[in-house]
Amino acid sequence: MKVYPSISLILLAAAMIGCSSSVVREEQEAGRMLGTARVLLASKEYNAARDTIFSLRSLHPTALQARRAAILTLDSVELMETRDSLAAYEEQLQAERETFKQMLPRENGETNEAYYEQQRLVYQMEQHYDELCAKVKFYLRKIDIDQTEQ
């Protein structure tokens, strides 16, 4: 009867060694995918970086360290993409504001549809601009919190 406990201990030890090596392998593969996502982020290929992170999450569910780092990388993708959108949108907004400034409302009470349409357009663009600014602030705070938790 003493033979069985030693065999089961040997099998248990072998299983644990096999599990730990598969976890290490998972982390390595996920780490490579994370590195690819970071390269894509650096080259401003935001959709490809996002897709790589989502693939990492589905392909390597046990690579916890890489998944934690991927959260920060995904937040960085969102932040950088929003900042780029904000910069481009700001130029468009300035151009529409200038167009609106050059238009004059009619003083005699006549309706000036083009003036009011431009006014609505500028207002809507300003609303969207504010939303983009709020999104940037959100991701800056989220990254800060995520970094302190790690």
C-alpha cells in the first residue's frame, strides 16, 4: 500500500510541472502578441492594435500578466486614437466657426436659413468636440488608476 502514495505524488508533481510550463508558454505567446499590439500602436494602426489585443484575450485566457498589461495598452490605443481624432476635428471646427463668423444675420427680420443652419452645425460640432475632450480625460484617469493598481 505504500507504493501507491509515492506513485500518486510523482504523478501529481509531473502534472504540476506540466501545468507551470504551459502557463509560462501561454505568457510568452501572449507577451509576443502584446509586443505586436504595441508596435501597431506606435505606428498609429489603432484598429489592428485593438484587434491584436482582443485576439490575445481570447487565445490566451490564462496569461494573466499579459492580459493585465494588455488593459493598459488597450487604454492607450483608445487614448491615442481619440487624441488624433480630436486634433483633426478641432481644425474642422475652427473652419466652421470662421465660416459662421463671416455670415451675418439679416437685420430686417427676414429669415436667413443658411446662417441658422451654420449656427446649428457649429453647435453640434462643439458638442461632439466636448465629448471627445471628455473621452480623453476619461482614458487619462483610467490609465492612471490602472497603473497604480498594478
